[in-house]
Amino acid sequence: MPTLTLEQQDKIDRLGKLAREFEQKYGNCPQCVLHAVREVFGHVDETVFRAGFAFGGGGAGTIEGTCGALCGAMMVVAAAAVR
């Protein structure tokens, strides 16, 4: 496994901190992750961010689906790997 540079580790740390702050302030885990990624890396467009709303609370607020923060992270990967 490659070692992260200090700059890369700082970005990851900032990303986690922002995501937690946004969750405490606004709720909706997937959008908090997406917004934090947008703040740190600048790679999340508005359409992807808005789509994240549906995955809050485990998917449509059911509290029974996949973790919203995980869904947000998967959306980031999918958006970056568009084919």
C-alpha cells in the first residue's frame, strides 16, 4: 500500500473534519460527505450533490438501508470514474 504524503493526509483529515461539521450543522450524511469533498478537492458538481439527498437516512429516510455517508463516498468515486 502506498504511503500518503503529508499534504494528502492533511486533505483527508480536513475532509473528515468538514464532513462531521456539516453533519452536525445540516444533517443528511451523503450530502455532507459530497460537500466536504467539493470543499477539499472541488470535484463534485451540483447535480451529484443534489442526488445525494435521496440517500440520507439509509435511503429516503428509512434508517434501514446503506449508511448515507458510505453512499456519498460511493457517489464521489462513481462521479470521478464516469465512463
